Amino acid sequence: MKKLLVVVDMQKDFIDGALGTEEAVKIVEPVAAKIEKAKAQGEDIIFTKDTHYKDYLMTQEGRKLPVPHCVKGTQGWELDERIRELAHGCRILEKSSFGSMELAVLAQQEDYEEIELAGLCTDICVITNALLLKTALPEAIIKVDPFCCAGVTPESHRNALEAMRTCQIELA
């Protein structure tokens, strides 16, 4: 079975930076362990990086969430150090919105049978990418590991997981 692990936005600004949370800090090691396991099993791994620019506050997202974050070239844009080590040799996709169309197209081209997502934030970028992947590959098994994700709040994390489950995305 052709499998893909997608590691969503494990960047410093979402972990311990501008939009960091205690819950995000807690998932770094479980996500690292999941990456190590996927590498050991020969699975493909793709990382996404939320990528904004100096004009962030002038974008629609910036007006609705006026907290500059993941500005390309800043420390907050970088992957967490532990995760960055594991990303060596893997594909990293920069995305300027919640979801990555490039990710969905790549997954469709490779015709993955199973895709698992982990990362940040459950209720924004993880759910968006999970739904894009489910749309691009309706017969693929799409999974999200609730213990390797964190939301903006614990409640929004739970709500996003339930919404994904309703859309036939499995909770690993």
C-alpha cells in the first residue's frame, strides 16, 4: 500500500512563537516519533510550511488574524529544530493559505492509497489539507492522528476532529 505522511506547519511561530500554545509544544516529540517511524517503514513524507510575507497584515487573513506569523525568512517561519532535523531529504511545500493545492495535486499524481496528517493547527490548516486530500483522492484512506495535532484551543481541536470524522476522515 502506497502511504504518505503529511506534517503540517510544525513551525516555531505555531509551537512557541507568535501563535504558540502549550498543546502545540506537547506534540513536538510525538510528531517526531511518527516521522521516524514513517521513515523506517519507507513511507513518503511531505512537510508544509505556512508562508507569509511582510505585507501579511494587508492580506485578508492578516486583517482577520492580525498577528504576523510565519513570515518567510524569520525564525518563526522555520520548522521546529527537532522536526527540521527529520525533514532533511524530504519535500517541503510552502503554502500561503490554509491548504496546499500543490499537496493535493502531488498526492493525486502519486495515487496514494493512505495519507496520514499530523501537525498544526487541527482546526485550521490540518482540517483544510485533510479535506483537500479527501477531495483529490476520494477512495484513499485519509487519517489524522489526534495525539499528533493541536488546535488553537483544546475545544476547537476536538470540534475539528469531529468535523473531519463526519467527512469520513479517520482518526488514527
